[in-house]
Amino acid sequence: MNNKIIKYGIIGIGGMGANHANLLLNNNVKNASLVAICDTNETFSKSFPKIPFYKNSSEFFNKKIIDVAIISTPHRSHITLGKEALENNINVIIEKPLAVTTRLCKEFINFANKSNAKFGIMLNQRTNPAFIKLKDMISKGQLGKIHRYQWTITDWFRTNYYYNISDWRATWRHEGGGVLMNQSIHQLDLCQWLFGMPDSIYTDMSLGRFHNIEVEDEVTSIMKYNDGLKGIFTTTTGEAPGVNRLEIASEFGLLIFENNKITWNKINDSTTNYINNSKTLFDMPNVEKIEFKFPNEKNPHIEHNRILQNFTNFLLDKEELYVPGDQGLNCVELIN
């Protein structure tokens, strides 16, 4: 078995990049090490005094000391830095979003396809055991035809201080959006991963309803599919305490994901069959309640840890890639 140590470098070390750095420094990722960091703000180097620090991205990439670059800079710089890494034959993991427009995503994916280096995207919630379970149930047809899903994800509460502390946040010029681009991109990715891409979307949104920002902080969308499936997606950063609840109504009952638990109110006779053949007026099919509970992880960054471990194992030929880079396209298309 290949036990080579994969050498990581992180560019953008102020926020999420620092969390990735600590995962690597605490040896949470097997067969991986952190060997370099890069940021335009030199003060961040004080948090990692033993790691070589670079202020210039060109020098960071040209040194050829890293196998993988984790790009966790502000959104609009992702593509430029990603190309620079690939041009130096350095594998790359890009924080979400891949880019702020569909066009830029497609251009970068085409660029990456011509490179020998590998490319992944940090859509970490796909590693959540509950969503893996949902994906498996849907793929195996256990729910039958899905009629409706409704995802209410409003536990992203943020203050004006959160937005004011970084001059790039919540601006069209730098972040390219608000709650959709920065927070609920995860659930939008999961929607298309679980249910496919809709054929049309109707959206009502508010720009700066709750905050002193120019971008969206409240959104409700109806996603329509040609087979009749409809999805309702509601999100905001202005509601407390908020909720994270997914309902899936299908031929074989109602499934609810909430509080790290899946509750399936399962019916054995499909609604289609019962509607067509029942001789009753108001009766419903018998319901069996099935629960799937998942452990509450102590590590708040366990999903990021899984992505880094998987990418490491992938480079060592130990497993397939969970989230290939081209998977970063559809969620951005939905946001746009």
C-alpha cells in the first residue's frame, strides 16, 4: 500500500483556510502534512510560525514544494489561483463556490480537464452519513416516485458584525452573492445531487432585508421538474433560532431529515396504487415509522476532514474521489 506523505499548501489562511491548516497540523488527515501557507496578509503567519509563509502566490506555486493546493481565498480569486496551481502541475482543492458564474465554472472545468493534475471541490456536506443514506435510498428506488421536497434551511443566522468584519463579504463585486453563494450553496448542491437539476426555477428574494448588505439574505424558490416533481427551497441569514429541515414526499410515504435524524413515515402500498384502487372515502394507507439516527460529531470540521482524507487517499490510489471538481458546476448554476 502506498504510504507516501501528501504535502499540502493552503492559500488564504484567514478563515476556513486556518481550519484546514489545523486539521493537517493536528494529524487528523493520515498520510498528509502541511508544508506551506500563503496569504496577502502577513499577520496570519504568526498563527503558524513553524510553517513556511509566502505572501506572493507565484512564489508559493513555483517553489514546487507542495502536492496539493487548498484554495480558500475570496470567491472571485478561485479560478485565477486554481489555474495557476494546475499550470504548475499542482493538484487542487477549491473551497466552495468553484466560481461565481456558470460560465467561469465551465471554463475552469475545461481547463482542468487538459491538466495532468487532479481537481476537487470542498462540497463537504456530501460526506454527511445522513445524506449518504438518503442518496442510497433514492438511488435504489426505495421511496418510489418522489412528488415533492421542501428544504427549509434558516439556521444560518448572521449579524451585521459578521458581514462588516471582512470587506469582501456580502458584495456583488467580491463575494458574488449572499446567503445562496456563501451558506446555502451546500443544500443547493445536495438538492441537485439527490433530486437532479430542475427544468425551471421561480424565486422570490430580498436584498439586505435583515442586514446592511447589498446582496440576498432571504430567498424562497420553487424548483420545477418536467416529470412533475416540485421542490421548495427557503433560506435566510436573518432568522433565529432557525431550522434545518428537509421533507421528501413520495409514493412510499413522507421522509423527514431534521436534527441529524431521518424519520420515514413509510407506507407499504404506494399512494398511486391506493388512490387508484381503494374503495374508501377518507382512509389512508397504513404507516410504519422508521428512524435512522446518526451520531453527533464532536469535531465541527469532520466533513472537511473527510474531504481532505479522501483527496489524500485518492492521490495514493486508495479510493475514488468523493466530489470531483466538475461537481462544483450545478450548484453555481442554481445560484445564478
